[in-house]
Amino acid sequence: MEPVNFDVQPPHLYPPYKSTILRSPTRPLLPVRELLKDLSLPVFGESVLQQFDNDLTKNARVNGEPIGERIKVAGRVFDEAGRPQPNVLLEIWQANAAGRYVHRREVHDAPLDPNFLGGGRVLTDREGRYSFYTIKPGAYPWGNHHNAWRPNHIHFSVLGHQLAHRLVTQMYFPGDPLFEFDPIYQSVPAHARELLVARFRMDWTDPEFALAYEFNIVLGGHHQSLFE
Amino acid sequence: MERLRQTPSQTVGPFFAYSLTAQQYGYPYDSIVHHALLGPATPGQHIYITGRVLDGQGAPVPDAVVELWQADAQGQYRTAPINPREDDGRDFTGFGRVGTGTQAGAVFRFETIKPGAVGPGQAPHINVTLFMRGSLHGLRTRLYFEDEAAANAHDELLSAVPPERRATLLARCVAGGGLPGYHLDIHLQGAEETVFFTL
């Protein structure tokens, strides 16, 4: 059996993703794990959540339902030792079904949906579980290179409880034909890319309502003492 | 104990604002973290902090999001849950977030208090995390205050930084703005490249 490779993170500089060239540190990073080992992160109470923060199909309705394929995204947040992480804040954002972001700097010629914003948030429960409803995001072109398209994805900002548990990532959908052409996805070592891809869960589907995807998140830090 | 593989980091991309900083950017969604880390009655020296994120050509980055996390005037980090809809008018959260896309020159501006020293061997400081398009990771650093020279000289983390690079973490005093102000430019590359951390 092959040993598991825990080196899953992308490099800072990944030239095929052109914006990294002028925006990535060039000098060695200062190791501070010991110095900052006692630093925890802010904790949010339930009152940060409003009624439809975990339902992007409802939290921006103006005159009807958003267009597109309604889905449920659910999963659990763990630390590297497999311990569930409760009360972790997940903030999410995404394009609409046509591949258009609400953001004003977005220039892609695809329609906005008056009933879809694409932003939401959720806290994990005592077992580290979360779930939200949304519309499956569309693919969209971007300016990185000729005919560059991003695979369908949902952005996650994750705020856990230790300094190492602040993560921003993207969740992808299984079998996307754009994976092999996307330098952001490809920046992750090949053996670890599957960690960014949600799993289709027929058994979690809401019959006659929404298909379901499972996306589990493992928050890192190099807690080698746990494993040595 | 079975070890799980971490979830890899990915860029925040250019379009975070309508979720992470919606109110600042004027999107129709609320925000739970703001440019102000304090309320009007928060004890301590009220200050503002400005800065920019500069790329490898010295150009200000207009699509970064900057987070601060700091102790209060007594050197205590908040441990009570933040409940923005209940207490933020009065209480110090210690946690702030601003995007660089709404002010001329891609400047970020926070209002906070000058933190107390968290413990012996620690000068007053603020933890800073940056996310931006073109960065596949959150970048962590710290802000120290140039007018705390005596404390800075004995700070454990600053002492671990090569002497010639320590100035990249020092915010300078600026006048104007009604409150004592500090400014820190964060250089992603170049001769003044900021010292970033790894855990």
C-alpha cells in the first residue's frame, strides 16, 4: 500500500495561474507555529445567522424563484485528527446558474438572476455538520489565457478555532470536463485534487426537490506532535 | 490515530465582496464583520489603521480582503461569541475585515483600539491575514507599532525576524483623521517584501 501523501497544498507561485506571478511571496515564510500556538480565533454566535442564510435559493428573492438546478450541499468539518469541529463559520459565494457573478467587476456576458445573489453563511453544529441549499453554479470564462473557463465551483471561507483553521477554498463538482484546463484547480498536487471535489450523494437527495452533494472540510495546521 | 488530509487552499478570487464584505461594497446582503472592531464606549486608545497591499510592481491591489484579529487594551483576546445583531454597538470584537476595492488608491481603513501586550515577551500587535485573487493561500503577517520601540525590541516574534526585515511589520504614525492613526503598506514582493508567516 502506498503511503498517504499529506503534502496537499498548492504552491504560492503557480505561473500557469498568471496572477500569482506578481502576488506571491518570494522569500521564505517565517515559521511561527510555536510562537502562536496559544492563539485562538474569533467565535461567532448563532445570532449571526438569519433565517435564509443557509438557503441561497431564498435569501435574495425579489419577484420569484431563482433559475437553475436546485441542490443541497452538506458535509462535516474536521481537524486533521478527525475530530468534528463545531461552531465553525462557513461563508459561501458563487456564480448563478448562467455562470454570472453579481459582483460589479464581473463582465461576463451572461444574465443576472434578479432572484439570486449567491452569498450565504452557516455555522457547523455540535457534530461539525453543515448544509445549505443553492443553485448549481455555471461555468464562466475568465481572462487568464485564451479561452480560459472556470469549472463550476462554490467558494468557501472557513473560520475555525485555531489560527491554522482559517481557510479559503473552492468546492468543485464531480466529473467536470474543465478540470484539466483550469490552472487554479491544477495548482493543487494531482494526488490531492480529489479533496476539492464534492461527492454526489443520491442517498442525501431530497426526493422531487434537490440533488445532494457532500463536501467535507479538513482544517490543517502542521500538528505533527499528534502523529509522530 | 488516523490522520486526515487537509482540504487544499484555493484563491478567494475577485468576487468575494457580496458575501464577505457586502455592506462595505453596497451589495444587498448584511455583513457580520466590519471595518470597526470596537464600539463607541470600548475602553482603550481609539485609533485608525490604514494601509495598502502592493504587488510585485508596486501597484496597489484593489481586490484584496484584509482581516485583523487583536487583543483589547488589557491584552485579552475576546473569547465570548460575537453576536453582531445583539452586542456590536457596545462591545469590542477584536475582529475586523475590509476589502481594498472601495477607497481611492485601494486603501484599507480600520477603526480599532491600540491593543495591550498579550503577555511578557510580546509587544502590542495585530494579527493580519490577506486573501486576494492571485494568491492561492491566505497570507498571514503581523502589524506592530513604530512608537512601541522599547516593547518591540523585546518581542519574541520580531526577534525571530531577520533584523533587516523587521521594518516591514512596523506601522508608522500618521497625523490627521481625528484619531491617532497608523499606516502599514504590505509588500507582496520586492526589496521591502513583508515578512509572511507559516504555521
